[in-house]
Amino acid sequence: MKRTRMRALLRIPRLARVGLSVLALGCTDATGPERIMPAGVRLSVSEATLASLGDTLRVTAVAIDAKGTALPDIPLRWRIERAGIVDTVLGGSAFRSVANGQVRVWAELANATGGIERGVGYDADFAAAPVQVTVAQRAAQLSLSAAREVLWAQGATVALTPAARDARGFPIADAAPRVRWTSSDPAIATVDSTGMVRAVTDGMVTMRGVLDGAEGTVPVRVSASVGLDACVTYDNAVAPRCAAPLRFTIKERVP
């Protein structure tokens, strides 16, 4: 009996037997390909500040499902909100500062909300996550200069000019309003918040500026007094007779 049933099975056409095999496979895996539902993007940082032009920010991004599980096989793309603050390097996963300002950089998961099949691709909406990038140069070097380093009258003024550079040597255009000024001896010369020096009396003084921890100094001398010796010589005098020296102070004329 067993031998007769085996012969009957062998008489089934080959094509039909292939169909039976497919049917059997379908019964063991009725769910189809593994279904993946990306729900968003996770970033290594959500905000960052770059202190010098030319600094580079590297960001790691990965797609995640609704439970927060990483889906590393799903590709992402990068987008900069607007040009002029940072540009991309290393294929978009790193960003280099080019100007001061703020900008958002987006890691986008294309076509994520409809779900995809692993290895098949996806085709509808997108999910994304931003990184808030601030480029704000910090001074690493500060040098000071003055149009003249000697003030010849009380009340005379001179403006100090700062020149600041970041850690990569790029100049900082808006440094002057942020410099904090001090005088080593306000009794000789003072300095205000704008870097304007005003002479008070004779002497040497050092003006100091500080920006973001960087420091610069410049010397200033006040020489507003003039001495005059008055002496009289008589014909038969052994030595001239001199009065007490006269001292004159030159004062700045204020309109």
C-alpha cells in the first residue's frame, strides 16, 4: 500500500510539485518581510557652539523606532537651514564654521512615517531632528594701540584701538564694544567704557583691555607741565641769582 501511494505522488507533474513547495513556504511565513517603522531621528548633540572660524562640529545621527531602538540600516540625509554660517565636510556629518551667527542643521529620515521593509526602501513622508549651531568667536589674542602714546595737556584724549583674533587666528570684527577697559592709575589718566583715554596729570600709566579672557596693554604718558628757571646775572656778581623755578601746566582747551 505504501509503495502504491509513493508511485501516485511521483506521477504529479513537476510544475505542480513546485507549486506545492511554494504553498508550504507560505504557510511557514505568512507575515512576509520584516516590517520596520521608523519614528524619528536621534542625534549625539542637540546644540553646539563653535568659538573660532574653521572649527568643526561632528554629529552622529541614527534613525529610531517608536521605542527608541536604533535602526542603523536606514540611511539619513543632512540639510543646512540657510547658507553662510556653516558649511559641510565629510559628506555632511560634520560642519565647519564660516561666519558668526546661528543656524539649524537637520538630520532627515526620508519617507519614515509609512514604514519600510528591510532592504526594500520607503517612499512617503519624512522625520527629522535639528542641531542648533551657534558660531560666536571668542578672543584668544588681544592687542591694543593708540594714535599717540604721549598726551601733552591735561584733559587731552586719545582713543585706544583693540585688535582681537580667535584661537585659529581669524580676526574678530565686533571686538571693540565688548572690551573691558581699566587704567593702572586713574589719577594720571582715565579710560572709559569705549576705550577713550583722558589725561589728568603728569606720569606714566598702563591701559589694559580684556576680552573673553584675552588681555592686551598699552602704555600712555601724560606730560602736561613745563618748567622755567628764571635767573638774573649782575655785572660784578660771583654767580647769577635765580628765583624759584616756575612751573606751567598746559590744559586742553575745551570748546
